[in-house]
Amino acid sequence: MSQRVEYLTAIELISDADLDGLTDTSMRQSDEVDSTVDGADDYMLLGAFDSAAAPTGDGIVYVWWNNNPFAPSDRTDGASGTSGSYAGTIQDSVEALRRVGLGTTMARFRPVSIRDLFGFVPAAWGVIFLNSTGQTLQSGSGKYVVAQPIRYIES
């Protein structure tokens, strides 16, 4: 028996417009992803961003998850589950998804598996993007954080 991958419709977690002009040390959070809706076996997270000048820090993207399936509003570290600015504190209960070392003004992070990150796919999760580049993010197109849901099909 072999296995193939089916790619479902990608989910924009944090948009280009949401990252426009994001100042250093500022954060954005995504809408909550309800993993029970699309039946995905995993999600691959990927993204890109650019700063207005050569970075002096690193770019960090964090993933939070609802660690209490019996209380849907019990999100970690004050995440609201709604896209917008984030003023919470990043604590140990939020997993560091990717630190991106920047040598130029543009950075892309390789796809990261939610299943590999947590050891399972949480029923509810989201992303917190922390701009720690030392610069303001550039305005214009090309910035994103997306989730690509995938399903494994036995054939």
C-alpha cells in the first residue's frame, strides 16, 4: 500500500496588509485554525517577509494552541483567536515555530509541519508573528504567513 498527499485549500493566517509597516518588537496574531473542520492530517506553515533595511535581529514566528479541548476559549498566553495586534507575553506554553536568520531584507521560512512541531495536530491553534528584525517591515506586497492543509490518502 502506498500513500499520496492531497493538498487542500491554503489558509492565509497573517496577510500582507497585516504585516505592512509592522515595527520592531510588534506582534500580530492570526485567526484560530479549527483543525476539525477540513479533516487535514497535517498543516505546513510557510511565510515570507521583508524589512525596510538590513535586519539587525532575527524574525520569529510562534504557534499557539488551545491546550484544553473542553474549553475552546482557553488559548495560551492571551491569544484571542481573532486576527489582530497581539500584546500578550510569549511564554513557554507557546512553541517557537521558526527563527529566521536574515542576511538581506527579504526572508522566507521553509515549511514547518504542525504535527512535527507538537507531535500531533491540535484541534485549535494559531500563529503569533513577532517582528524582531530590528527594523520596520516593508510596505508593499510579498509578505505572508500561510497554512497549507494536507491529507494523506492510502492507495
